[in-house]
Amino acid sequence: MFAAYVTLTVLAVVFNGSAAVTYLIGHDYPKTQADMKRVPRSWVPVLGSLLAAGTLGLLAGFAVPLLGVLAAAGLVLYFIGAFAAHLRVGSRQLVGPAVFLATAVAALIVNVAHTW
């Protein structure tokens, strides 16, 4: 179980950390995604900061397990919102948010199992 916990948490850290960097450096992809979802571009750095906070929380969870659980739960909520934003505008590009959501859910499950 410990190997699954470490593997899935590190995978979630890599996914969300790379997404956070993409959002925070001002890359064009998050901006075009925000435009497509009719989200103000001013939200892009905020969304990147939320991803970064989730990533750091998952890492902190190795030292304080409750932080990992809370960070994973926050990322699940974040990606439910991302999935809903795609559906709201009729986007059929759901693989990306589904993969990130599944990774966040898996991280939440293993973090909860490891904590309790």
C-alpha cells in the first residue's frame, strides 16, 4: 500500500506541478483554454496558484499526512470545476480534465488510506 501511496502522490505532484508552472509562466495554452471556457484571463494566475498550492500540499503530506489529504481533496474540487467549465461551454475535449481528475481522486484515496 505504501508503494501505491508514494507512486500516485508523486504522479499527482508531477501532473499538477507542471500544470501550475504552465499557468504561472504565462504560457499561451492556459490563456486559450480560459478564452475557450469564457473564463477571464485574470483568473489564469489564480488558477495556477491553486494548482501550485495543491502540489505543495501533496508534498507536505509526506511529512504531515493530513495536509496531503486536504490538498488532494482541494485538487479533486478544482478538477470537478474544470470538468464543469468544459461541459458548460459544450467542449468535447474532456480527456485532459478527466485524467487530471482521476489522478486527483486516486491521490485522495491513497492519502486517506495512508492517513487512517
